[in-house]
Amino acid sequence: MVNICLVVLIGLPGAGKSHFCKYFLEHYATSSDIVVTHVSFDQIEHETDRRDYKPFRTDIQERVVTLLENKMKDNAESKWIVLIDDNMYYRSMRRSYYNVAKRYRIGYCQVHVICNINIAKERNNLRIENKVPLEVIEEIDGKLEPPGENNWEKYSCELYSHNEYCERDLTNIWHTIQLAMQNPVQAEVQLPMIEHTPSVIHEIDLVLRKIIGEKLKMLIQTGNKKRVESLSKELMCKKKYILSGLRNGDILVEYKDSVELENILCSLLQK
């Protein structure tokens, strides 16, 4: 049986992700029971000359799925590590690979390659191919969402970028990979959907209006009109999201009385 782990790398262009993947591949090249596959966004982009990044990333994920399905037919006892080498600055980008791991019940972990933006820019300027515009690096630096406290990101580790990696750098990462392999992602148990009746949703809508009105009333007294307008839009969007979640079953609100309901809704509005 093949023991599989998807390893998603996170970091700026020029952070040293591909450099680390090369070192990782070389380190385990002579291993008899560990197979490493490097899926490089930059390399595939160069080979295919693609620029429409969103569908291109979908294509790469489909390649990974095809690799998985073919490999899972192999009955040999081995460990197979798939390095997904892309910037992965949005959590949603990484979540899509977590969902792949969940579908096939395999290991999933993340390696955040941390690098100073100025160093990343310098390295990028030295590239002959796949050079990234500096404004894109700055944009990614501002948008990058590092691994958080979400349960699905629990097998994550940090790698501080430098020019020459060594075996010491592998210790923490290999430990994380082993944990992920030993604890493959399991399909979630689907609980029966609990529907909120129109009358309950109407009651919640009224309470939300009351809470929002009180918050805005307090802010109006400060005389900050721009902040009032901004907060009003923000709270109305959250109210719309909550009500939509109640209707389609994504959000469940259970309460004993009006006080508990108001506390729950205040908490939801603060998220």
C-alpha cells in the first residue's frame, strides 16, 4: 500500500520554495521506500506558456488528481510525497488541495517558506526565466494568509529561507510529513440539516436589525460620518450572510431565550 502525503508550499515568489524542493528531491533520491514528486507551477507555466492563472491552477490540480489515481493503483509498500510548489498565498488555494486529500483519504500538510520581501525581490531579479513583476511580489506579500488555527491546517510548519539548505532544515518538515501520513484526512460525517422556519428567521432578522441599529447609533454620536457609512455597509453584508446561511443550513443557531439569541448574533456579527 502506498502511503501518500500532499505537501503544499506557501511563500513569495523568490522565497526559495523551488530551491528547497530541489534539495528535498536530491536528499531522498537514493531512498528505496520514499518517492518524491515535484509539481512546479513555474515549470509547467513555462512549458505551456499559460497566463490565465485561475484556470491554469485548476488544470494543475487536475494533473495532481490524475497522478494520485494512477499511483493509488500501485500495491507496492512505499511512501509517496507530492510537493505542490506554488505561492499559495490565499487560504482558499490551499483548501482546494486539502479537499483533494480528503477525497482520497491521504495525508496533507503545509510548509510556509518565510522570506524577507527585499531578499525575494533580489532573487527574482536574478532569474533568467519566470521572472515575476516586482509589483506582483508586493501584492502577494500584502495578501499572503499564513497558516492559521484552522483544524485542517494543523499539520503546518515554517521554513526560514536561506541560500543553502541542510539536513537540519528537513527535521521539522519531515516530522510534520510523517504526522500527516499517519493521520490521513478523513471524510467529514455529514450531519442531518436542521432547517430554520421562516418565523424563526424573521425573529433573527429583527434582532439583527436591533443590534446593528444600536451599534450605528453609538457611532453616530462620535460624528465620524465616514466610519458610520463604512460600518453600516459591513454590518449589512454580515447580516445578509447570516440570514442566507440560516436559510440554506450552513449556519445553525440554537438558543433558549432572547438574551442568548442576542449574544449569539452579536458574536456572529463580530466574525
